[in-house]
Amino acid sequence: MHPRDVLVATAIVLAGCSSGGGAQATAAPTTPATPTTPATTATTATTATTATTAKVVVPTVAPTGTPAVDRPYEVFVPASYDGSAAVPLVVLLHGYTASGMLQEAYFQLQPLAEERGFLYVHPDGTTDSRGNQFWNATDACCDLGATAVDDSAYLSTVIEQVEAKYQVDPQRIYLIGHSNGGFMSYRMACEHAGTIAAIASVAGATFADASTCSPSEPVSVLQIHGTADAVIDYQGGDILGHAYPGAETTVATWAGYNGCGSTPATAPTVLDLEPTIDGSETSVAAFADCAPGVGVELWTIDRGVHSPAISSTFFSGVIDFLFAHPKT
């Protein structure tokens, strides 16, 4: 079965959990302790002449601050990396019930990492009592078991460890998330705005209560969402009673954080990103007058579903957006 088909099947099962089309597991707001136990390196690499991966282990952190189950991740190092120059870092966050490996098999960012020369990580979330991996992201999504695990601190540690081992450009650290991973990308942008330059969320959403998020500085945002998403509704909804905003409200909220104008302009060119939908289907709405160097855009996939088919240009366009918005 193709990885996208697995995610579609998961979405069908999850769709019954919410109204308004939402379908992730409910989350519990939390401010647990940050990691206190250093991670251990299973394999190290500081230079590469061929593309390599290096495995690193970071402990999951329980609310008490004690290490729980280790969550290893791999760093993909492109062949062009030799440690002489700082390069971008891209972190991919999977959807609920998926994994970093499954999400990579679906999105296929590794060939782009090789082509564009960036370091790439796709870590795993925590495994809940049902055996599903999740990120404890916003108040709507997706800590089903109310574990209060601090995934924000975990991912911050992942980034810090990659920075310690490789020449990472601190101005070019980016997140890409799908569904629950999109929600988590927004939490990271809220809580680590000094680190994250830009995020791209596919079928995710920010906090319903805009006052919950107080980014310390602007973070560029790209929201990609299908109008026929039956899992995380384009117009917004709730997940087991916990509200999440729609795609347009999500980007408007971040336009406000980033000091942009209140009304986005729709580009005259429509993109063709979804190969199973006839013609060009994706409109681009961009906010103007943001903080210098900052962008906020909404790519709306007309008739697009929760796990869209991915064209050869889909994520090259996403990477173009991210790389066009480094920290300034």
C-alpha cells in the first residue's frame, strides 16, 4: 500500500472523532518540564562526500521531567555537505498515527534535501495507549491520553543537537508538518519564534484562541489546505469538543502576529500541485506589509482532500517559500 493510502485510511477512521471535519485526538494544554537528560549519539558524522544518515537518540520527557521512552531520529546529510559552510535545516513532523519514516515516504523530501543541500530530520512523536504516534501540539490536537508530554521541548532539543553536530545556518531553520504535524509546527512557531524562521503546514491549524500564542518575533507561515478536507475542515471545526480555526483564520491570525496588512491579495496565477485534480487547482493568497523579510501565504487546493496526491512541483514550491524567508 502506498504511504498516502495508509494516511487516507487513517483519516477515514479519525473522521468520526470531530465535528466540522476535524479528526485528530484531543489535546491537553500543558507546561511540563523541559528535557534534563542529554541525548546519546548512536552514530556521528560531521562531514560527508556522499549522502549519509546519522542516528541520534533523544529521551521523551514526561511531565515530571524524567526521561521516558527514547525517540531516536536520523539526520539526512546531503552529499554536498562538507562542514565548510552553514546550511539550512528542515524538520518534517508527521500526522497523527503516522511516523517520520511513513511521512517521508509520502512527502519524499529526502531527494529535495540532496538536490537543494539542506540537512533533514523527520522525528517521531510519542506513542499513545492505542499505539498511535502523536504530537502534543495545540489545545485541539492531539494528546489523546492527556500525557502532557512536552513535544515542544523535545523538538527544540532535536534542533539544538543537530546544530551542535553540524554547521546549521541559524537563520534558516524550518518546519514542515502534515495534519497533527501542522498543528505542532504552529506550536513551535509560537514558542520558539527566535529559532524557527518559517513553517509550512499541510492541513494543520493554529491555536483557536489567538491570545494563547505570543511569538517573540515574526515567523513566516505557509498554510496549504484542501477545500474538501473531511478530517481537518478548511472552515474550521472541533476535535472532541476542542475548537480549531479554519485555514483562512489561521493565516489571518499569523498575519496579525507578523504585523501584516489585514487583507491578503490573491495571485493571478493558479498553481497545479495536485495531479489527480484536472487543471490548475491551487490559488495563492499572500499578505502584504508584513515585518521585513516575513511572508504569510495560504495555498488553497480547490477540491483538495486531507492527504492530497503530491506532484513533482508540490514540495519544491514549499521549499522555495521557506528558503525565501530566512531570519533577518
